[in-house]
Amino acid sequence: MKNKVKVIGAGLAGSEAAYYLAERGVEVELYDIKPKSFTPAHSDKNFCELVCSNSLKGKDAYSNACGLLKEEMRVFGSLTMLAAEETAVPAGGALAVEREAFAAFVTKKLTSHENVKVICGEVTEIPQGWCIIATGPLTCGGLSESISGICGGQLHFFDASAPIVSRDSLNFDKCFFGDRYGKGGDDYINCPLNKEEYENFVTALLSAERAVLHEFEKREIFEGCMPVEVMAARGFESLRFANLKPVGLRDKNGNKFYAVLQLRKENSDGTAYNLVGCQTNLKWSEQKRVFSLIPALENAEFLRYGVMHRNTFINSPNCLNADFSLKNSSQTFFAGQITGVEGYVESAASGILAAVHIYEKMNGRQPKIPDNTTVMGALSAHISGSTDNFQPMNANFGILKPLEISIKDKKQRYAALAERAIKNIKEYKNNLQ
């Protein structure tokens, strides 16, 4: 008789967990509310819907911590990485995907797997037996209350997604193709602004009406998904050092600009582009008015407006072990953003980790945690460490154990950290039974 695991939630973390276990002969019951119902942030009937952005961040494992995390995940046969490679769209140094194709690829892999049984419906309480809860940052209803009860309450923050515009509606007399420092060919469309245009844009942005005006906009916004209007409020020039940074961007004539907004492909056909870094909580009519002040977007057709939604995560250090299991329920595991890892790739990686550990424990072995010389190990340490103010964590080189030797050059130091991490995660994987 096969071992059986219930996986609750078919987002990035749940899909990774289900796939890892199914590939090892475990009978998986994968629960998701789609397509019967949707959370406020979701609309695609398929699993693994990417809501905020179509970018999985940097590709280079030797200069980018998220790129390194992707390489670690490939060691475990990551479903997310398989899907991303199959559905990638050009994005310079970033790994971006066509959202619908990405979700469809993952869904097909899981629904056609002989060891996966998909069950559509809402789970209202934590199941008995072996299970992985990967319901994401919008966990709701009875399950949310059940989690809150067993974990001693929940924390939350709010994040936002960026608008998407039609390529055909752009004014190409006022924008140009190219990536920063001449890299990436035609992967990005750059929309320049002179000083007066920038000042007009920021002034309008700061005075625009927001969809929700609550105290959380001041204190509960995760830095990695900050609305552009909140960033602008930190200083009139702040956007010129953030998503409108002009450094390294010149047109074909070599001209420099006061500020530049980049647009990134949303699909492989290049018919839709998202406004990079322009997550927003403005009312939709205000988004149209304000972003149209950018010369290249003066007649832009908005295919999707930006939205803000609440993200929920548990106080993991108080209730989770480093193997992602509950301290007071050894057969219950958590994975994904609900654990306090932040980002698409980080969420997927936590799904792999939860699956690795539950598989070991089901087979009578004590789970071994990858050490913090690897990104996967460092994220495990983060969710189980001691902190008075637990907050979501992205992959970054700062959470890795320092090198034994000092390397001042940042590029060389990151490369050395990456080489060590890849070597150690491979050894960790090979030592699993």
C-alpha cells in the first residue's frame, strides 16, 4: 500500500510538494478551491497562477541569490523550473514566463500524474494524518481559523501587483528597446521622462486617490512589493533610485534621461507588457490618468490594472520546526508564503523542502536540514529562528553563512558563495535515501 499525503493548495509551493512526492511513488491528494471558486487575487482556473508579476527574478546563480536558489531547486527536479524553462519569455537577466502557459504546464503535469488525485473544494480545517498546508497568503474561511487556533494567531501584510498594457497602444516615438548597460537585446521597452515630465508624474501620483486608505499602508507593506505611490511618498526623487532609475539606459543615439520606466514582456508574443516595479493601490481610473502622463503611455490601453491584497503568514519561529512541520503536530507541515518566505521562487523552494522532509519522516527517517551555506537551508533557518519581529524573507546572499575567507570584491564573493552552495546542496540531495 502506498503512503498517502494530503497537499492543501495547488499554488507554487503545493504543486512542487505534490510533484516531488508523486515522483517518489507517494499517493497525493491535492486539494484546491479552483475552478469552483477563486480568491480575490486569482482568476485563472489552472494551478500555479502568478499574480503580482511574471518574473521569477534573476537567472545567474553566481551573482543573484534568487538565481542561485533556482539552481538549488533544479537539483531536486523542480516542477517550477521545468515549467519556467518551457514557457520563458525574453527578459534580459531575469527569468520571466508567459503566465497562462506556465500555469497550464504545471496543471497538466499534476492532473496527468498517476500518483496525484486532484480534489476541487475548500478545506475548512487542518486534516488528520500526513499533510502539507500550502494555501498561500490568501488563506480564508474555516481553514484560516483552524490555522490561527493551532498557531496562536496570524500576522499579515499587504502587497500589490502592477498594471499591464497593450504593446500596440504604446507611442514608439517616445520609447526604445533595450536592457540596462546594453544587455538583453530587445527584452525591455524603456519609457524615458525628462525632469519636467518626471515631476508632473510624481506630483500626480502623490495626489491620486487610492482604492483603500487604511493604516496598513503606512506600516504593514512588505518592502519587496511596495506600491509605487508609497515609494514616491518617501521622497520626491525616490523613484529615480528605484523603478524609474535611469542608470545604464540610453537610446540608440546614446542619450541619457532624467528617469526611465521599464516595461517587461508579459507573454511570449510580446503583445502585453507590465510596468516594472509599478505595483499600485490607486483606483483604476486614477491609474489610467497618472500612468498616461508618461509620454510613451499617453494612449496606453490597460489590459489589467494593479491591485492590492492582504497576505497572511504565521509566526513560524513560534510554531514551526526547521523541517516546516508543526511543533505540536509532527505530521502537519506548512509550505509557501504562509510560512514567511516571500517570492515566487522562495515559495516553490519551501514546497520542495516540506516534501523532502515529510517523505523522510514517513519512511521512518529523521529529516536532515540543509545547512545555511545554501539558500534553501538559510530559508529553513529563517522560518524556525528566534526573532521578536518575524517578517517575510526573500532569497539574498546576506542570509547565507559567511565564507571562511574574506573576499572584498562583491562579484567574486557572490560567485564563491554560489559555488559552495551548489556543491553542498548536491551533497545534501545525494545523501537522502
